Amino acid sequence: MKAKELLKSLTLEEKIGQLVQPYGKSLLRADPETGAPMRDPLGITDEELPLIGSVLDNSICDGATGELKHFRDNLKGKVPLIAMHDVIHGCDTIFPIALGLACSFEPELMKECSYISGEEAKAHNILVAFGPMTDLVRDARWGRVMETTGEDPLVNAQMAVATVEGFHQAGVAACVKHFAAYGLVESGRDYNPVQIGERALREYFLPSYKAAIDAGADMIMTSYNTINDIPATGNRWLMKDILRDEWGFDGIIISDSGAVKEMIPHGFAKDQKEAACYAANATVDLDMSSTCYLRHLKELVEEGKVDESFVDEACLRILKLKERLGVLDNPVKYETYEDTKKAILKPEYIASAQKCAEKSAVLLKNEGVLPLSDKVKKIALIGPFADTEEILGNWICFGPKHYGKGVIKTVREAVEARVPGCEIVTVPACTWALDDETTDFAEAVAAAKDADAVVLCIGEHQLHSAEGNSRVNIGLPKGQMELARQVCAANPNTAALLFCGRPLTIVELHDICPSILCMWQPGTAGGTAAARLLFGDVNPSGKLTMTWPRAVGQCPLYYNQTRTGRPCWGMEVQKKRSMTSNYIDEFTYPLYNFGHGLSYTKFEYTDAALSADSMKAGDTLTLSVKVKNTGDREGQEVVQLYIRDMVGSVVRPIKELKNYKKITLAPGEETVVEFKITEEMLRFWRADMTFGSEAGDFTAMVGTAANGVTQHPFVLE
Ligand code: BGC
């Protein structure tokens, strides 16, 4: 085996070099385009250069500059470099953000997106994708919710598996992240601490990472946060005891970017050497964007503080990955920009991105304005997102860098193409800046009054979510809200097309605007998808995988909370009561529940019934329900099964999603949807920290959203 042979030939320094991953820029001594000298942020010396085993930076792998070839040719190291990169919702062809795509409730689509993104990444000589990002999230203030698939352990696990499968199908390795519980950062503020009991960690947060590992994820990335006051990157209990020993993970653990050295500002390690010592002893193989390993691991081995066998094992893991991906034979898969260009942005990729954008959209509210008739004579497109390409999302990898003209259509361009005979008036009216407080909307109001229908294109800019973009105010900026007020008052035939990277608090918009269609940040084909949805060429079918709060003060808010001893029944009954677990100035229930999403048609649920009212371990109960399309157009519905364990040795959630089925029904068509209920589905981390079920009372629930279910009691004997 090449990797093993190669390992034997390496010196300790060379092995350690394989455990170091700087940005590609750190290796560039001169700007590839201008030739100007470049400063290396990490200070890697010319002597150290040939030791480096991998890079994180698209600039050096970009087919346009051929820089990877440059490195292969110029580095004198024995082991070829491998390039890794974030591929979150697309590479060149940009798909909707993950929080949007999850709303399709179609893991197959996530797989398709990852496959295509993987193929495109490969075309840039990136052979490891830093995804799936599978952190479970509950707090819309956190900017990174856009990268995740939401608040539910089942959905997250399925989407994580699909992502791994898609990357693998493309021949690209997958790196699940961020281990662990990064989505629980306090106050929704990025990089903040995480405090969590072991039961909740195992019950809700760990399953999606585990599912990705079980699906064959090649790597896992540590998270920036502390967990119960120990930085994840130096947390031996998480990395060694749980990940390696309990789960049997033998792949590569990579630190998040700079996370090893960040143990110093955390106040956990006194210097880089101690940080390296913690990370190595937690079995973190790869040090991303720091020189802690490069500069200190050798000394730590010589002093006996880190076992040399760790370096051997870590290096072998990396060499094996390189061998598996063919890097040891040929690190450069695409030699020229021409080769790269042929492999990206294929028409079928853009078509897939369009389908994904259509299936991600969630119709939050509809009082008749949508779909628009294509017979209308005059449409006003109003708002800062009416005619901009900046609706791609924040993790755009190469994004538009290699696009020719016209690849992206703005909403205006797409609507114009869809209704060529219609007069379209476009008024941006204000900017998307968070501090835009424009109040004079005379032009927009005049256009609205004069139009048969108005589409308000408003929301959150793509730069206002993702890493480092936490927000305390998650409503519409003042200017855009005032615009909505004036436009909705001017023309009642107004629909809002909402662009966002997180759930927004939009109670007022909900109250004044008859129809609201959430597009998220829909990617390359988002404009076209929006036009097709607006005119009913496709029927919205997305369902939320993250709760939309009414007010930011409700965060964290999620459907599978446990109940207090003084419930105000706020999740189900819309009432404020004192001396219960409520707020005196806001309801406890959300604006839009988990699982919510409307359609241009209507679905009626009847005859829900359980096959029996008790079961033993080994039995299967069937919950069936009749679903009928009572409207006049075809539509898709996600039928959802929830279960509540009524009494447990620990307090159990109000409900937990246990399964779902997405069905397509023609007008007037009905079908019976059946869900199997087994004892395995009733297991949880019990009071004694064993995983299993407990006999007793349960309630199965079926319906169209977390708040729209019928209840069916049964007993596990
Ligand atoms: C992010 C990771 C990402 C890494 C490399 C970090 O700042 O937290 O998600 O993979 O950068 O780009």
C-alpha cells in the first residue's frame, strides 16, 4: 500500500508537515496575476514550504491560474498537496442555501446538489469538500443558520447523509462539521460558548454528525466553541472518547480554521505549544490555518508530551486519503482553465439549481394574491432585491467568478422573460443596508397604485447571514419595513417575495401583506425560480425546518422543546396567562411553526387512525391518514408524523418528528398515507444514560405542520 510505504520514507518533520493546512495564500510568494510580492499571514518560511501537506484556498486550485500545477511543479516535497475547500450550497453553480434546500424535505435533492457541487469542486482540483455542515440550530440570531438544515435531528441526519453520498458520488471526500454543538452558541452570537448537559448533547446535537460518519464521511471538523468550558478542539472527551472510541471513527479530524491557536485567547492554552499539545492529545490530525503543529509538534514529541505514534497515525490517515483520491499519483486532475470551464456550469447543473430553488421556497402566507395571473397588464416590482444578482447566498465558493453574461437572471429579468407582453415597472426604492431608514417612497407608491399587481422584493442581503453575521434585530430594516407599509396600503394586490438567510421576525409584514413567499437566498437560478413560482408554473411545496419566531426575544425557539411544570400551552393555545411559562408582552408561540408551508392548492386530512392502541417491542403500529387535494391544481404535501412520550424517566419533548412523506396529488385526488411506528422510534437517552425506550403512554400525531396535527394515544407495554 502506497500510503504505508510513503509513511516509512518520511522524517518526523515531513510527517508533521502533512498535519498542517494553511490557506493557499500562505504558500504564494507572489501574486499569481500581478507578480507582486505577497505577505504570508502565517509566516511560513521557504524551508517549511515543501513540508506542507494540504491547503485551504480556492485561489491556488483555481483552474484559471493553474496554481495547483504551479505548486506541484515547484514544491520539492515528497508528498503532493491536496486542496480542500468549503462547498456548502454550490461551487460554481450556486444552489439555494442549505436552510432553504432542507425545506424541500427531499434528501435526494440535497444529494443531487452535493453531487453537482462535488463535480464542480473537482474541476478546480478541490478533492475534499468541507461539508455537510450539520449543526442543529435553534436560534435565528446566529448567522450560520443559513448553512444548516435546521432544528430537527431527523431531518438534519438525513440531509447530512445525503450530502456525504452526493460528494462521494462525485469522487470527492466529505468533511462533516462542526463537532460539536456549534449551533448552540450562547445568545446566537458566533463563536460563543456552549453549555449543555450530556443527555441533550447526545439526544439532539450529536445524531447528525454520527449519521454522516456512519454514511462514510472521510473527515470531521472541530468547532470553534467551548463545550462546558473546554474548547472543542482540545476536547479529548469529544474527539477521542466519543468520536474515535465510541463511534469508531478512523478518519481525519481537522481543526476549524485557526481553532488550535484560538485556545490561547480562550484562556485554555498559555501559548501555541500548549495549544498544539491539547489538540494532538485530543487526536486532532490536521491543524488548519495555524502554525501550532508546524512549529511545536516535534518538540512536544521529543519531550514525550505527545506520543510519536499519534503523528504516525495522523499522517497515515492523510496519506491514505490522498491515496484513495488518487492524489499520490496525480494531484492535478484539471490542468487547464479550458478543462475546468467544460466541467462547470453545465446547463443541467443550472436546471438542477433552478429545481432546487423552486422546491426550497416556502409560501408563508397566501390570501389570494398568488399565483399572479400572466394576463395582468402592469406589474410593479418594488424593493432592493427586485433587480439584483445578490440573491445567491453567502457561501458562494467560486460563485459568479466564471459566469458569462446572463447566467444569473434577476427577478426583473426573469419576470420580463416570463410575461413578455406585460409592462414591468421596477423601483428599488431603498437599499438593503441594515441602517437604511428611507421614508420617502413616492415613486414606489405611485408605481404600486398604477399597477395591477405588485411584487415587493424585500428581506435580508446575502452578506447579512453566515459566519460572523449574528444579528440581534432579525426583522426587516426600518427602510424596507416602511416601504412595505406604504406599498401594501397603496395596492392591496401585493405579494412579498422574501429573500433571507435566516428566519426573520416579520409579524407586521404578515399582518399587512396578503401573500408572502420566502425564497431564502435561492442561488444562481433564483430569479427564474421566483418568476415561475409567482405565476404558478410551479406550486410552492417547501415546509420550514426552522421555527420563525414572532420576536427576537423568543430565541431560542424550536418545536421540540420540553414542557415546563407551568406550561402556558403557548405552543398550541394562543393565549397569554400569568404565572405560567410565558411572556407578558409577547405570545410564546411562533409566527410560523416548524413544518409550516402553504401551497396554491389545499390539502384536507381526514380519517386519521392507529391500527391498535397498544404495542409490544417488536410490534409495528400503523398510523394512517387520508389526504385529499381539494383545490384546483396539482400540489405536493409533506405529511408529518410526530410522537410524544407522555411520561418518561426524563422530561420528553412536546413532540418529535419521527417520519414524513412527501406526496403529489392531482386536483381532487386523495390517497392514504401510512406510517409505521416501531419501538426503535421511541428510544431516547434515559435517566441512567442508557439509550432505550420506556413502557407507558405515547401520543402519535399526524398532520401538515408541527402545530397542525391530530392526536392518537397508544401504549407501549
Ligand atoms: C469556518 C468553517 C470553514 C473554515 C474554512 C471557518 O471559519 O468556521 O466552516 O470550513 O473556515 O473555510
